[in-house]
Amino acid sequence: MAETAKVDKRGRVTIPKGLREAHHIDENTEFIIEDIDDDTFILKKIDLEKLIQSVKKEIRDKDLTKLHSEVEEEVDELAKKKYSS
């Protein structure tokens, strides 16, 4: 379903009523906006509470200190590859 919308003076875009109803969007619905290129972006509806619970469940049995160290090591390696002369 393709619809059009305009940006108002304050930079707001109103999602057409049919899309809001079809996707259960109300005034408290939150989105992530991903910039793709000069004239394209993705608007993704998210449920922050659900996302937080999912992350909590995922990391429940993880050694976060070890994970942090592994991430730091990987970042260092990538930086060395990218910025070494």
C-alpha cells in the first residue's frame, strides 16, 4: 500500500490513517529511522520494552566481562587493519 505524506513546518510527518490502523500505530508507538541514501530511509516500528526483555534474556547466562574484552579486542584489530600505515 503506497501512500503520500508531507512534512509540516515543525518537521513532522503524519502517517496516513489507513496505515496507522493497519499496523496498530498510536501516539505512543516508537520507531527507529535508518538512513539508506539521499532520498530513502526505513521507518521500523519497535517495542522498547519487548526489546529490553529480549536483550536481558539473551545475556542472562553470559560472562559480560569476557564479552566486553572480546569486543574491545575485535575493535582494536579492526582499527589496526583500517588505520595502519
